[in-house]
Amino acid sequence: MDCSLSDQVLGTFSPIVVYWAYSGIYILLGSLDNYRLHSRKEEDVKNLVSRRTVVKGVLLQQVIQAVVAILLYAVTGTDGEAAMDSQFSFFVLARQFVVAMLVLDTWQYFMHRYMHHNKFLYRHIHSQHHRLIVPYAFGALYNHPLEGLLLDTIGGALSFLLSGMSPRASIFFFSFATIKTVDDHCGLWLPGNLFHVFFRNNSAYHDIHHQLYGTKYNFSQPFFVMWDKILGTYMPYSLEKRAGGGFEVQPRRDCGKVE
């Protein structure tokens, strides 16, 4: 297997492996009740779908993503080895990552928001993801297959193409994006979590969106909150200690600083 082909294989399957490995860590950490954003009872009572069904739905989406990735690499025919030669600098890679993040965020914000405002699309497609009112890590990619194709797969393809990254660079970008998405749905607020330090878009921010009062707010995913702020769909929040242990995300309608 030559270098370019191996890069394409890793670019296709690494995000899938990373998804289940990182989710597995959060499954183990889920026993830390003092850091949960919802109690175990809330998860059992509020969620409208079984974990078995979630696993099956995620696996279906990942099969579709893998097929699209293989086709995309075949069509573009990018030589990963040449793209990472001595002329390829850290600054070029950083620029590609930033462009890819902005493209992915922009695509997902507007598609995500439209799926909430279009009653047909919400009722028949996007509402499947919102059966998880209490999010948890391996439910991050639990979507209707059509939504997975439109939001995640096409969004990922656009970020890959418009950023100009190589298959080798895409291994790192899509693995990072996968980790970020899983973290946003993990349902925990852990001390020292670097995603909470460097990103306003985090597990608490996205938890707002999964609640009934927040379905018209905090559409941004997976990295920045800029489109929510620019277009008036940003809902700030505060974290409060919950009786019995853990945290509770409290929405604030003001325009103050997010705690």
C-alpha cells in the first residue's frame, strides 16, 4: 500500500475509531456524578430513544460517511505524500485547519438552523437527534441518515475541498472535529477540560440547545459561536450546582458575559 493510499484509508476510518474510543472514555467517566450536567434519572426519563437504537443509528451514519470519503479521495486524487513534503509548512497547515473549521461551522450553522425552522424537515428528519434531550457522548452522531449526509458528510467534504488540505492533513482535522463533537455531547463538565478553556462552544453551550427552551438558540457547531452571536441566536448561560450533585445549565436571556 503506497503512502497516498494509506493516508486515504486512515482519513476515512480514523475518525470512526476515534469516535468510539473517545466516547468510551466518557462512558467510563459517566460514573462521576459530581460532574454530570443531568442526573442519571433525567437521562432515563427524558430521552426518547434506547442506547441500542442510538448505536445502530451512529453506525449507519458512519458507513455513509466512509463511502463518501472513499469516493471523495478517489475523485480528488490528492497525493498526500507530495502535500506534506519540505515545502509544506506548519503555517500552511494551520491556515488550512482554520479555513476548514470556518467552512464546517458556517455550513452546519445554516443547515442546522434551517432544519429547526422548516417544520417538515424538523418533524421528519432533525427531530431524531433531539430525541436525546439529555445528550451523551456516543449519541453525538445520532441523526437521521439524510441529516448526517447533509450536515456532517457534505459539510466535511466542503471543508476538505475548500481548505485545500491533503488526505494526510485530513486525518488530523477530521479526528479533531470528531473529538470536539463527542465532547460537546458528553454531558459532563470536567475540571481542566481544554475544550472548555479554548472554546465557548462546549458541552454546556450545546446542552442549552437540546432543551425545549433552547431549540431556537445555540445552533453553532462544532467549534465557534460567531454565527449565533452575529445572527441573534446566542443564549448565554450560567452553571449552577445541582442538589444531589453535579451541575445544572441555567439559561440567561441577557447579553452579559457567559460564565
